[in-house]
Amino acid sequence: METIVEVIDELNIDDKACMALEKAGEIIKNGGLVAFPTETVYGLGGDALNPESSKKIYAAKGRPSDNPLIVHVADMQSLEKIVKEIPDAAYKLADVLWPGPLTMIMNKSDAVPYETTGGLDTVAIRMPSNKIAAELIRQSGGYIAAPSANLSGRPSPTEAKYCVEDLNGRVEMIIDGGAVGIGLESTIIDLTVDTPMILRPGYVTKKMLEDILGGISIDKTILSAESGVKPKAPGMKYRHYAPKGDLTIVEGEPLQVTKYINEQIMQHIAEGVKTGVIATTETAGLYKADVIKCAGSRDDEEEIARNLFSILRQFDDEQVECMFSEAFDENGIGQAIMNRLLKAAGHKVIKV
Ligand code: AMP
Ligand code: MG
């Protein structure tokens, strides 16, 4: 299949862009797939109410079919058709946080095929704020099922070029809307349980959710090492975001961390292994690795979130074999950063 790439400026959706979005909408309505930008990461979209489209999404990504997709909508009214009932909590959260990087789990109606929910009776729903995404949803009939637009297991794409890298020839169209603003996938909250539970941390923090709803619980598997306990979001059990080389996170006092990483790097370099470090503005100058990537300043977690997935992909491009990353605070967005980093490292953490 030939993949068309359309470039659209989110801040200037002109006639040409409208035509491209109409064409993309037609592709989705006809059962095809379109990769598109959202504020979190790029999504791989198909018609959420068409079981054949969901099957195609799994096939294009190489994703296991028990890993449910998120359904993207453009307005609140659209919820009525796809859920049994809209919980009060959903209205409260939507009021403040939609459109935006929050996904809510609700009980699904018969309109949503099991192919989209990975066989579950619940459905994950998000209303993205990216204007290209919102218009594409409207043009596509209102419901786009979209996981992140990467091959299964790889870091989520934060720029269209990474979608091309993974999905060229596997989808009908890729919409290039530039680099995304957030860089980590949405926060997922389950509203089908008595106390709403965070299943995946993201840009929307526990504190933001608590301020709106009061009591919130959190899936204990989010930051713990792989164990016998299954995460509640089925997708979180899979190896994710992993670079091709070996990644270890090093935790401890900053000077100690830098010293330990440099010792390890010298050893690896002596053995002819290509090394890399995920550093911060504060420490980047102190490392001696072959490839040093600065994720941003420790004072700006949003910058670190935005850069993380791209850095993991750049290590692959530069064929780095052994990588070390500093650890980050697990407060606020730091929790989402550490969750992704731990998965990328297969939970390999060294405390110094
Ligand atoms: P991605 O589309 O790559 O961002 O992955 C979507 C995430 O949402 C995966 O971790 C899924 O397991 C999770 N998810 C989607 N639907 C549900 C659901 N009904 N219940 C729990 N988790 C879900
Ligand atoms: Mg994903």
C-alpha cells in the first residue's frame, strides 16, 4: 500500500488542510487507517465502531489483540452512543480536563465492538485538544479508535517522521502536524470502580484528579517491578518503549549517580561497546559516553516528558548498545516519566 503524507499546520487549518482532512475522514469511514497528531503522541486511527478497522489497527502495529484501543471523540454528546451511562465523575472531569490528555474508562454500549475493546465490557474514551485531531474525528463520523502510532513495543511517536519510520506502507495516510506538545500518552482513569483508579500516569496528575473528584486510587503496578500482579490496563503488561540496546536507570545522589554511570561507561567503552546517557541540563557536561542526550532541565519536567521518546528512538538510530539514565522524581508528571522509563528499561534500576 502507498502511504500519503499530508502536512497540516494546527494553527492555520486553511482550505487545503480542510480538503486533506476530508480525504482522511473518507479513508477512515471506508475502513482505512490514518496516523494523526494529538497533543500527547501521534495516534493510529480507524473507525472505532467498525470491527474490521480495529483488526487492521492491531495488524498494522503488530499489537496483541487483547490490548484495547482508546476511542477518541470530539464532543460530549458523542458519549451517549458508546457508553451504558455517563457517570457523574465523567462530567466533572470533562468540565475541567476535556478536551485534553485524559482517558476515562466507562461501561461500553453494544455500539462498540469487542474488537475495539480487546474483548472487555468497558471502553476507554478521550477527547483530544489538538485541532487537527478534533476535525479529523468529526470528518470520520465521530469515533476514532487510536492507539499510539508506533510498531508495538517501540517508543510512541512524537513527530510524524517516526510514524513514517514505523508505518510507511501499512496505513493509507499520515498527517504531519509537527512535533507534539506533551510527548507522553494520556493519563487513564477507570470510572467503573467505586473509587476511581489511575491505570496509567500521564500529564494529568493524581493531584489534578483529586482536586476535582476527591478520593482517587492508583494501580499499584504502575511503578513496581514486573511481578505476578497484572496491571488493570491490559496494555501496561507488555514490554514497551524499549530501545534496541540495554537501558539501566541509576538512582541516588546526583554526584554519586554521575560517578557510577561514568565508571560503567569507561568499562563498556574499553570492551568496544557503544554507550549512551540520558542526562539533564544540570549534568550533561559531566558524562563521558559516546552519545549524550540531554532530556531537559530538572526544573522543567514538561520538557523532559516531551523529549523522552524521541531520545529513546535516537539511541536506536545511532546504534547505541548500552545506555544509562538518571532517575527522576516520582511527583507530578515525574510519575509518568518514571513509569515510561522503567518500562523502557525493563525495570532495571541500580541504587547507588
Ligand atoms: P495506547 O493506545 O498505546 O495509548 O494504549 C492504550 C492503553 O489504554 C493500553 O494500556 C490499554 O490497555 C488501555 N486501555 C484501553 N481500553 C481499556 C479498558 N477498557 N480498560 C482498561 N484499560 C484500557
Ligand atoms: Mg502505545
